[in-house]
Amino acid sequence: MSESFWRLYFVVLVDGEPVGMQDLVGADFTRFGVVSSFSWLVPGRRGDGIGKEMRSAVLHLALAGLDAREAESDAFADNHASNKVSRTLGYEPNGTTWDTLRGELAPIQRWRLTRDAWEQGRRDDIELVGVEECRPALGLG
Ligand SMILES: CC(C)(COP(=O)(O)OP(=O)(O)OC[C@H]1O[C@@H](n2cnc3c(N)ncnc32)[C@H](O)[C@@H]1OP(=O)(O)O)[C@@H](O)C(=O)NCCC(=O)NCCS
């Protein structure tokens, strides 16, 4: 981790039980104000709405806590759960690119959430704790 590239890893707890992880990445964040994210839930806890909650939480951190301008995300085009989380939370499709999956070329769907779109669905029930103390380590004043 450095001021020009940081990746914050959060453990997702439900009633104290770890069920997955959600990260938040800033690459040249002080220049661009853009974050990206990646999430993973244990198979038995997927499809219950936790994915939307954990993404909402890091978006709140990024846009309310760290003053990000935009958030990006991407997923294999056939990853319906991940793509639906992005669409539901207000991201817009932002083109496609390619990656490989088990050795085969596979399309990636890219997404972009603007601050305006995030404001429209802004949550008032997410509490941020300890953000001010972290800002210097992320290169933020
Ligand atoms: C991606 C992931 C974090 C999403 O979390 P989740 O808890 O399963 O998703 P949610 O229950 O919050 O569902 C979000 C939306 O996707 C829809 N959805 C969930 N699973 C789906 C599926 N298998 N097929 C189609 N739609 C699905 C839900 O109906 C919901 O739609 P809504 O917004 O209209 O209500 C989780 O499925 C996961 O860990 N998958 C494996 C790892 C992975 O693919 N990570 C992302 C890599 S980019």
C-alpha cells in the first residue's frame, strides 16, 4: 500500500460470523478520485442481498468518507449477481473488455457510478468509523 495505490480489505460479518470479503481500491486516487471494488461471499451466503449491502458500505466509505468522484466495477459478462449489484446500485454500463477464464477468452462488463447517481440512492443508515484517522495513510489531507 502507498499513497498512489491502496487496497483496503474488509471482512464481511453477519451476526459476528465471517461470510466474505469486500475490498476498495484507489489507484492514483488523489489525482483521479476514482475507486474500484471486488467482493466475494461464501457460496452458502450468496443471493440473500448481502452483496448489495457490502458494496453499499464501501461506496459510502468512498463517496461520503473519502470524497471520491466516481466508482468503477467490472465482472465477467455472465456473472449475473455481480453485474446486478452494480446495476441496482446505480452504476451505468461503461463498455466491455476481455479477460481469460479457465484459459478461454471471456468478455468483461465494465460499470461506472457517478457521484450524482450515488447521491440519488444515498443511504442514511450506514455508519463510518475511524475514517479521519485513516486519511493520512491514503494520501488525503
Ligand atoms: C457477486 C456477489 C458478491 C453478489 O452478492 P450476493 O449476495 O450473491 O448478491 P445479492 O443477493 O445482493 O443480489 C444482488 C442482485 O443480483 C441478483 N442475483 C443474485 N444472484 C443472482 C444469480 N445467480 N443470477 C441472477 N441474478 C442474481 C439478485 O436478485 C439481486 O437483484 P436485485 O438488485 O434486483 O434485488 C456474490 O454472488 C459472490 O460472492 N459471487 C462469487 C464471487 C464473485 O463473483 N465476485 C465478483 C467478482 S467481480
